[in-house]
Amino acid sequence: MADLHVLQLTGTTTGGAGRHAQDLTAGLREAGHRVVLAGPADVVATTEAPTRVVDIAERPRPSDLRAIGRIRALSRGADVLHAHGLRAGALAALALTGRRGPGLVVTLHNKPVGSARVRAVGAVLERLVTRRAQVVLGVSGDLVDRARDLGAAHAERALVPAPFPPGRPAGEDDAGPGTEALMALRRELGLPEDAPVVLTLARLAPQKGLDLLMETAALLVERVPQVHWLVAGGGPMLQDLRRRAGEAGLPVHVLGHRSDAPELLALADVVVSTSSWEGQPLNLQEALRAGRPIVATDVGGTGEVTGDAALLVPYGDAATMAERVSAVLTDAALATELGAAARRRRGELPGRADTLAQIQRCYRTLV
């Protein structure tokens, strides 16, 4: 099944949905399909042409009418319109109203979280997507179950591997930075030579459980006074978290956006996720790939990704989270065991070839 005309559509995001759409676009092109990636300018800018700019915001706004018209025009002649995210999926569903084609596939990357109003709007968009799309892919089991409950014609769990660095095949080991490079990174970050390092890689948004992170950090310092917690990532709550860490006097280093995630992972003694919900968290996939011990909240699809290669904690339980992180930092045997489990688990996770096979199978059902 070669030479399909596919329109990939993604919303305004710097997170996993945008990266997945970019990686999928490249893979489908390599497989011989004609693929256009459409979305906000900052998402499509780093992708080879053909691309098209479609302004899709995180919240409904009047310009959505213009975006719907743009999607309707771009999808003419396409065999498949594949939208990533609830907002992009809903706009795509509206753009195709009254038309027989193209077939619509929607990958749901997130669960609507936040205020009652946000959840209510999300519920409306979910119903719109599940009634119009021929195929709904969810990045976690709970999203798939929700889509089926809402009457989706076909729903299954999406395979969303973390993109591999350019030029390095999936599954190939990376020697990582050497000792001198790691010592230089410690000096750059102002970390003592022998200080234990906790790392969180996340887009700093409400979903990432930053209140829980701060509560856990305060309890952890009591158990491991010499610890330093690195938080790498941008997002709307960056400055607020930085302010809170400073006012609390905690050794939480809010680094902002970083382009050296592999080096930070090599430096970390444990990777921690405090999210209130996750699908197939790319940050934890990267931690598994790096063979790092993981402590994470047991939410959404996190356990589906980590398997037994992580210590999972109920969301909101800061005391248990601090206890588990402390255990990894102070028990060398436990840290070694979790690192070995992470390396085993990375070989069990789906890769790029699995994703492309799934996507092309789904497209085949529509064409």
C-alpha cells in the first residue's frame, strides 16, 4: 500500500503530539507515501516540505472558523486526514462535515484535565471526534476505553515511541557522555561533585503535578539533605515554579528548556515523574532507553510504558513518593536493579517500525 496521499494535522504543542506527528510524517514519506504536515508554524518549521501552516490554539477562539476552512481546503484530494490531539481532531471533524472523504484518523494524546469548564469542553470535543472519525487511537488504555464508551467505530491503543536522535538506529546503545563531560555539566549547573541528582523532564504545565513535585522535594530534603533536583523543560508554569522553589529555599533547579536531555539523564541518579496524568510519556521512554531508575505516579498509561521497571506511586502521595526516591538514592542495590530493569524494558517497547505498521494498517481500512 504505497503512495497514499496523507494530511497529518497537529495542534499547537511543543510536547509529544507534535514530535510524534513529525516523526510519523518522516517515516511515512520513507515508506513511499505523499505526506503533508500541517499545523502551527513553530511545529512545522523543522519539518521538510511539503508543510502547511494551520493556526490551532490550545483553547477555542474565533479564528477556529478560519482554521476549519483551511483544513477543509488542504484535505481535498487526500486519502487520509490524520489529526493529532483533541483540538486538532475536533477541527478536522468539523472540516469534513458533509463530505464523503477523506477518511479521518484521530490520535488522542491527552486527557482533558483542569477546571470543570475545561473538562466540559473536552467532553464535547471527545463526542464530536468519536462520532466522526473512522479510527480513534488513544495513547493509553483509559483513553481507548473512553472512546469506545462514546461509540467510536474503531478504537485501539496507539504506539508512540520516543523519537530517536537523528542518525542513530532504534535499539542501538549510546555510550553517553564521559566522566569529564558529566563533571563539566555539574559545574555548569552548580552541583557539588558528589551530590545525588534527581531529574524531572517535563513541559511545565498543570498536568505535570508540580504541586506534588514541590511537596515531595521538601520531604526528600529531610531524608537526603545533600540532594539536588533538576527540572528541565519550558511551559506556562516555568516562572511560577522557579519562584516557588526560590521562596521555599529548596535545592530545586528549574532549568527551563534544555537541548541536552541525554546528558542530563546520564547525570541523574533517578528520574521522577509527578504527573497527574500521562499517556505514553516520552520522557520516561527516554529514561528507560538511558537505563535510569524511575519513580513515577501511577496514572494514565505510565504503568503501560514502564512495566515493572519503575517504582509507581499513587498520585498525590508525596510522602510515599519521597520515601521511594530516597530509597533509590540511598540503596545502591535497588538503583542497580531498577537500572537493569529499565534496560530490559526498553527492548520490549514498540519502535518506529511497529508504529508505521500500525498506522498503515489503520489507513488501509479506510482506503
